[in-house]
Amino acid sequence: MKARLTFSVDDLAETRFAVSPMWEVVTSCRALAAAAVPDPHRGWADQVRPRLAAAGLDRGWLADMIPPTGHLPDFLNPTTASHELSEELAAIEATDPEQVRRDLDQLAAERDGRLSSRLLSLHRNPRTYLPRIVAEIEVYWQLAMAPYWARIHSVLEADVFHRGRQVAEHGTAQALDQLHHTVRWVSGGLHLVQRHCAITRIETGAGLLLVPSVFAWPRVLTRSVASEPPQLAYPARGIGTLWERRTHARMEALAAVIGRSRALILAELDSPASTTELAQRSGLSAAGVSQHLTALRAAGLTSTHRAGRSVFYARTGLADALLTAQT
């Protein structure tokens, strides 16, 4: 399917890039729903799937609404001013019920007219069930996204910086032309070649919101809602190295400052882990690991992510910088 999104001078003036936590939630759910998780994300999926299953999220609202292919409910990716997760969740909870029903009708059309009993309840009474969906998203975020967010966010921000520099040096047209091989700028319009979801200026508002995503790879995804700027989520640069184990160039220097055990714990947090997992990885006692984590968190070097009885620790961006900075 081909689509052409025309641009006026005003549309170009209102074109912007933004990092969106909810696009990462939706696209990561899609990746998990696939028969085979895309290669770059299999290690991440192996870590988070048991957590999601233990919390019942493998059969929850998101699993029901987000298919491996086809329509993604537009109400899950609202257009907000700052695209902070809290702001996006508030917008989801306040979605116009008719928008929810339109999205569910499209899902039903792709499922031979059938919806689960859960989605039928949502169709009948969106106001009652939207808060439950938001609550589930918050749990999903803590289990599947928050422990990895510093790493993901750095890739997304680097992409936005790169695109912004392209716009400054070569103009918006060239930046748009280099987003993805299925996207081309031709004669005042953006041409998209994709399997689903045609998008035209007639169906949308002014401008364009461009959202880099690590989980959208290898596709470009669109959102088209009347009166709102169209959204285009595209694969961010640097996805291939996102999950690579990093070389800790300054571990020895850091160990001299904070101690070898704490430096070792930070190094082992290349992937988020519980206290028990860290004890197994590092060879330290669970009690010792717990004490070190308390000190590291107080220093802003680790973050804690809780969902139910599960608690996971992750390195912060500051810790990444301390471990990987070149001398």
C-alpha cells in the first residue's frame, strides 16, 4: 500500500521529533507477540517474558489489543506536549470513548468481526476500563521497560540529535528522506510504502510528529487521527548495538574510588537483575549485594523498579558514563 502525505509551509514548520515512552510500550508488546522476536531484542525478551507471565500480563489487556501485525489502537499513542509517560497515560485515560470504539472496530474487522469478551466490555464502556488499562501499562513499564530505559532512552535521544543536526545542516526534506527506505520526500510530499495503515493529510491535522523507536524495527508505523498531527514511528539509529555487553573501560579506576565489589555489581548490571541474581552473577552474598545496592542507589548510580513482589535494579545513565567513558 502506498500513501502520500502532502506538506504546506505550515506543515513543515510544525514538524518535530519526540521520544515517546508509549510508542516503546506498544512496539515492544508487538515484538513480544511475534512468532519470532526480532533478532536485536531476543535477549531482552528472554528476560522480561517470565516476569510478565508471573504478573499475568501475557494474557492481559495489552496482549489482547496489540497483535503481531495489523492495526495498532491509536488511542494507545496519544499526541501530548512533552511525551512524558505520566502525561501519555493521563491522555489515554481521558480518551474520547468514540476513539476507543473506532480502534476496536478496526481490530474486529481484522479478526473476522470477533473481539474477546474483555474488549467487548471496553467497547461498551470505555470510561470504566481505560483506568484498568493504564494500571496495566504501569506494571508493564516497571517490569519490561523501566529497568532498561536509560539505555533505550540514550539511543532515542542520540537519534533525535542526529536528525536535528541533519535538519540544521541540510534541511527538513533531506532529513525526512533519510528516515527509512520506505519513506521518501518527493515534490512537497512524504511518500510511504507500507503494508498497513494508509495515511493522508485529509485524514489528519497539520504538521508531523516523528518518533524514533528501538522496537519498531524493521518497520515504519503510523498513527492517523482526525484533527491531530500524524505520527510516524521509525527505527532509531544504533539499534544493532543496543543490547551489546559494553566494555567497561574505567572499571579499575572506578573500583579504586567506590570499591571493587560495588564496581563489580555495576558491571554486572549490563542487564537489570534482582538481588539474588546479582549475588549469583558476582559471587557475593545476597546480604552484601543488598548493602552495596543501597549505597549505589543513594549515590545515584542504580535505580530500583518494583512490580508486586518483584524488585529489579538497573544502572543509571550516570553509572553508564562512569563505566564506559574513555580515558
